Amino acid sequence: MKLEDDIPDKLKHLKTSTGGFKVPEGFFENFSNEVWQKIQQAQVEAEPVSPSLSIRLEQWLGTWFLPKPALALASLAILLIAALFWLKNPTGSVQDQLAEVDSTSVKNYVLSNIDEFDEESILESVKEVQSPVDMLPELPKTEIQQYLDDAVNELDEELLEEVF
């Protein structure tokens, strides 16, 4: 109990002592205004500065080089390159492809698959093909007659007997 009796005496002693820190006069009168001014200055100074274009571009590009976006970007690039290559190098027109096929291959194919063709499609394809007679140049009748006469004169009797 002695300790409790000593506390009021020590507090009285502190109250009467002149040592320690002394608050300047008028300090608390303008204290709240000064604090608000300092807070407002700190807010003005701390306003975020928008990053420059190069920094924003660097940040944006940096997100694309993370593993998942980089994989998606690479896949997209491969697909685009493949599509451009395929579109740029077409296999050629149908006429160009048919020009590369020789007539014996066509004949063998048609003969081996004759049952799969209907008569109408065959007749239509034959109509589209020019006949050899249409490909000949226009000749005067006198030249044709001269050619036929020469051909008949060159025939010998043995050949005519074999044919007829």
C-alpha cells in the first residue's frame, strides 16, 4: 500500500516542477490550419503523373510476352502465315490443271469408269470439244479438189483391192 500512497506525492511534484518541454505560446491556435495546409500540399504533390507513351507501350508489350499470351500470339501468327501462303499460291485454274493431263490418262480413266458416267454428261462434254474439222483453216474448194486428185493418183491398185 505504500506504493499507492507515493503516487499522488510524485504527481504533485511533477506538476510543480519547471523542467521538461514547454509548448510555445499560440501553438495550438493555428495548429489545425497548418495541418490542413500540409495535407493539401501533400495531395497536390502526390497526384499521379500519367506515364509517358514509351512507358505505356513497354508495359503493353510486356503483357504479350508472358507465357500464355505469347503462345496465343505465336499460334495466331502461324495460322496467318499459313493462310497467306495458301491464298497466295493457289493450285491453278481447272483449265491449267486439265492441260497437264495427257489424253491417254483421260481415255484410260473414262474406259475404266464408264459405268459411272451418264449419257447426258458425256454428250455435253463432246459438244464442248471442237471437232478437228472446225480447227482446219478455210481452204478454197479448188485446193481441196487438187489435194484429193493427188491422193487418188498416188494410190496403187493393190491398196485399193485391200480396202474394198
